Amino acid sequence: MDAPLSAPPFNEPGAPRTEDIELRLLLEAVFQKYHYDFRGYAMASIKRRMAQARQHFRVQTFTQLQDLVLHDDAMMGQLLPFLTVQVSEMFRDPAYFRAIREKVVPHLKTWPSLKVWIAGCSTGEELYSFAILFREEGLESRTLFYATDINAEALARAEAGVYSLDRIRQFTENHRLSGGKSSLSDYYTAAYGAASFDKSLRKNVVFSDHSLATDAVFAETHMASCRTVLIYFDRALQDRAIGLFKESLTHKGFLGLGSKETLRFSSEADAFVDFAREERIYQKRERD
């Protein structure tokens, strides 16, 4: 009979590094105490971000960082921006929004009312891109948007809709390249170095805390957009998230992913067909 396999001693090649053990214990502590689940995130990415946090909080080890998080509840709010990725811009990857405008919108117009889920909405740039596009295409009045994220601070910034003026030039160019039918300046007021987007753009928006790692589906939707989020998940968590989108999407609903993301290797891939392959837009298969 073959001998049972066992993990190598810590001093042999292939053994877990002490730092990696510490990091996993930190993530477990965050989950157990605060119910934020980052245990299924890609370790290389989260390790890099936690190293930045360690430097920021002036501690030498992940164990010391864990000690701070466990014994000071205010620390979790300070640590969360390091655990989540808050990088976005309006109409990012303009070809994606042009494909939605030219290929997806004609299908969406066949429904009398719409629900659109912007998952991992961060500080709101993606949400406002959709709200503006839907207004330009005559869909805004019959659409309810769900803007979700696990970071309460990011959600608050999204709801405020205020961005630095030095970002507006890129937003404006992206909007133009996406096929925008108006000037982006029609949608914001500039003052004191910031652009404040019109409150009317969020009148049909529900901002809500939601985790793709732990929470369930909350509504039936006609489109879900979740871009540059799955690349930070391991395979199991990617499958879970895509499963949520599959469950949420109505018959022949649409799913949009980031330019470096794909359903190709997902266990849920068979539930979708390529709709606009280059732009990573998929459509839920017809029911049998």
C-alpha cells in the first residue's frame, strides 16, 4: 500500500513560507471578525497590497497587522482600501461601451423595464458611464441600476459623484470614443477643482453593500457589468461570482467583463454564449 502523502516540513523546499501562513491567518481573522471574505482572492495580488498596508501602518509582519485589526475595530475601515482595488475611470475601454450602445441596447429596448447590476462599482465611474449612456439611448427612465461594492467608503464616494477635474479630460475622450451623443460637460458642474455629476443621474440607482464572495443574488437583472474584478479572484471564487450572475440574469440577459477576463475556463461557461467576443460581452443561453 502506498504511504499517505504529507506536507513537507517547513524547512524543506515546497513548504509554506512563514509570511504566507501569516497572510492567510490575517485574511481568516478579517473574515471571522468582520465578515469580509478575501480568502479566495488571488494571493499574489493581495500579498502585494497587504505589503503596502504593512508599510503604511509601520508594522514589520502580517501578524502585527492582524493584531491591530483584531484589537482596534477602526482599523478595518483603514485596511479595506488596501484589500479592495479602487481604480477606474468613466467609459474605461470605450470599445466596451460602444458595443453596449450599438449591439446590446437594441436588445434591451425590447424589455418594458430594465434592471442593471454594476458589481464592484468602486467609486462610481462605471455607474455614471452607464447612466449617461442609457440617458442618451432613451433607456434611463425605465432602468433601475444596482451599484454594489464591499467598500462602504467607495460607495459613499460613488453616491456623491464628485471627481477631480484633472480626470475629466480622459473621461471626456473616453465618452467621445464610446459613441457619446452629447458633451460630457452636459452632465456635471465644475467648481473648486472638482466635477460634480448631476444628481439626476443617480435618481434610479440603489447603492448597496454586496460581496461576490459571500452574499447571494438579490434581484433578477437584464444586464450585469463586472469589470476588472474577477482577475483578483482565484478560480473557485471566479466560478462563484459568475454563478451569481447566471442566477441573477433573466432569460437572454447580458454579462460584461473586463478586457483581461473571460468565461472560457469557468465551470459556468456553458450557461453563456459569446455576444461581442472582443469586448467580453456574453449572453445567457436560452432555456432548454
